[in-house]
Amino acid sequence: MSNDSDQLNQPPSWQAATPAIPKKEGWEREVLEKLAFATIKEQRARRRWGIFFKFTTLLLIAFALWTSFGPSVSDMENVGPHTALIKIEGTIEAKGAGDAETVISALTKAYADPGSVGLILQINSPGGSPVQAGIINDEITRLRKKYPKKPLYVVVNEICASGGYYIASAADRIYVNKASIVGSIGVLMDGFGFTGTMEKLGVERRLLTAGENKGFLDPFSPQTEKQKEYAQGMLNEIHQQFIDVVRTGRGKRLKETPEIFSGLFWSGAKSVELGLADGFGTVESVARDEFKATNIVDYTQREGLSDRVLRKFGAAAGESAVKSFAAQTAPSLK
């Protein structure tokens, strides 16, 4: 029995045959060194990527500064006979793409350049402020008289409606695409009324004013018939100003119908039939066929870097809030 128990207590033959592997002295130090080297390598990689991104950022800032403050059209040497191009993109409003000050600055430089043989005002706008559109229209009329040998033609892109057409009507000619949207000669004033909702929610409006009409068109107060009549009279007045501008600009070319000043809009092809436009064309075709100057120089004034940064980070948030409130009650050519 003792022999059998001794055999059971002995390790298997394969274990007995395997020699013991001695532990390498200092293995802890080797592992720590590997970890340390890996950490250093990772830190170096992070540092290199950090330098790369910082360098790239500096390059982008330098490029933005160069585009914002680099040589403008007026600073360049005379490029010879050319067609001057000014673009109006988007809503016509103060401090926007269709801001009167910005557009007029570009028009003035283009007219004053001795190399420009004619101007193309490319418009792609649904409308906007009647004030900004009116200022641009008046300035185009003045500049056309000052530079009678330099024609100004409008080329419509996708849309030239309401305030956009208010501006276009001051041009010598208007060219469109057959599918462009043209017209919308009308004025609107929109907003919201919350009086019914407030009554259901049990909310009381506490508005104190000094002056009978100081709370005129307040969205949280009931609208009276007197206020509606006054607002409609003001809209009719601005609408008549719009009509007069179009009649003056288009003259006998305009084929008036009962709907021409109703606020409707038409395709480019129909606008040519109605005399709202003169023909079909693009910037390139007008420069080539009308001005005989295929060299096109863009005079459009673009937003500077500082303005973009301020707009991006919301430096004008307070001003935007005030403008959004005022926009609810301001007449609009849209």
C-alpha cells in the first residue's frame, strides 16, 4: 500500500522532466524602463502634433489676414479694359450681404476705375429692407448720370424679387435666365399675436406706455382697427414708392397689367414678355457680347476677418436681439 500512495503523491513525469526556469534578475527594472520609454515616445508624438496644429492655425490666420487686408481692386495696377462685377447675394439688409454701404462702396470703385468699360450687378436676392434697397437704387441713378458712358446691367441669378428688383429697376438693362424668379413688387409687414394663447394660459400682459400709440403692434396686446388702418396706409405709401421707382426705371418697356404691381412674381421668360427684363444672359455673355470685355474683375466688397470673428463668437448678440424684435414690425420688400 505504501508504494501505491508514494506513487500517487509524486508529480507527473512530464513535470519532473521539465527543468525549472530561473527568473531573470532585474526584470522589474526592465519593465519600468519600457514603460518610461513608451511614455516619452507618446509625449514626443503629442508634442509634434501640437506643433503641427499650431503651425497650421497660424497659416490659416495669416491667409485670412492677407485676404482681408491684402491688396484690393483699387490698389491694383490698371488691368486694362475690363468688365466690373458686383454681386448682391442674399437678403438686402443693414450689415448683411446686401448692405447699402457695402454695395455702394463697390459701385463707386468700379465706376471710378478708368479701365472698367461697363458694370454688371449680379443679383440673387429674395428682397429685404426697402430703406437699403432705396438707398442703392438712388445711388445707381446718381452714378449713371455721373458716368454716362459706362452702362450698368443687372444679371439675375436664381431670384431677383421685391427689394432685389427694387435695385435692379435702376439699371440700364436687366438680363435673366428663363427659369429665374423675377418681380414680387409689393410690401409686407409681418408679426405674431399671442393674446389668445395668453388668455388660455392665464398670463396677464402688463404694458405701461406714455403716448397713445407707443405700444403700436405689440404682439402681446390686442390689435385695434385704428392701428391696422394706420399700418396699411404706411404699407400703401411704401408700395407706391416702389411702383414709382419701377415705372421710372423701366419706362415704356414695362407692359403694365392689373397684376404687375400686385406682389406676384414670374419666371424669367415671362418677365421678358412683361418688360420687367430685357433679355436672357449671364455674366460671361453680357461681358462678351455687350461690353466686348471678357476680362471680368470682381469689385464685390466682402466681410473682413474681424467682422467674421465677432459674428462667429456672438459679440453682437445683444444687437441681434434688438434687430430681431424690430424686424417683426418693420416693412419688408420680400
